[in-house]
Amino acid sequence: EMMLDTGASRTLITGEMAQTLNVVPDTSEQFDIADGSKVSFPIGKVKSISLGSFKVQMMPVPIATKASMG
């Protein structure tokens, strides 16, 4: 299950989703969030994400930990 935010600039997955999908972080990136603070997330690649006929392969995604989700 996944929520689609059409206004978001990135697709973020939870740590649980990363484990289920066998997504292994290979780098990290810092992001500015809504309250103006900066948060660092590990980045891994999802094999594919599709919505209807639209499909993206090997998409880099930030992986949120429970601590980073607040």
C-alpha cells in the first residue's frame, strides 16, 4: 500500500517497504522539509514503480526511518 502525493517532488518509501522490496541504500541525501529543517535520508533504488501504463525503472528513492517520520 502506498500514498500518492501528486505535489511531491520525490517518492519516499518506509524502511519496512525497503525491506519488503529488497531496496538497499547506497548513498544518502539531505532534504528540506515543510517546517524548514533539514533531514538526511538513505537513498536506494526501487526496481520499478508503475501507475497505470506509466512505469519508471531503477528509481532512486529516499528511505524514511521511524525516527525521521516523527
